[in-house]
Amino acid sequence: METLGRDYREAELSPTDRVMLDYATRVTHTPAEVGAADVAALRAAGFDDRAIHDICAVAAYYAFVNRMADGLGVELEPRFEG
């Protein structure tokens, strides 16, 4: 679990989990580059439209909340600093 928190690419994951996390990472870091091929990869891994929507919504919301916190100068609580 520690490896997953540090860098999911080093963790032992199922192919399905890896595709999901690859997509979430792209939505977070390079959203303008996400396209039909990314969605097709999720479908090929077994995700349906609802699951794809949910993965995208969670990743996008996480990015939104972090950008709001950064934009407002919110500082991390000491337990989250690392």
C-alpha cells in the first residue's frame, strides 16, 4: 500500500487498476491531451460509460479542489505534509 501512495506505477496492480490510474493521472496532469483513445482504453479494460464518467468526475474534482486551495493560499495541515 505504501508503494501505491508513493507512485502507483511501481505498485503491483491489476491491468484494470493500472488503466484507471493512468487515465486519472492524464485527466489531472494533461487534461487537454485526454481523448477518445483514453476512453477506448478504459472500455477495453471493462469499464462501462457510468464507471468512466465516475473516474473522470473524481479525478477532475480532485484537481479542482486542489487548484482552489492553491489559489486561496490554503496551507496543508501538518499531518499531510511530507
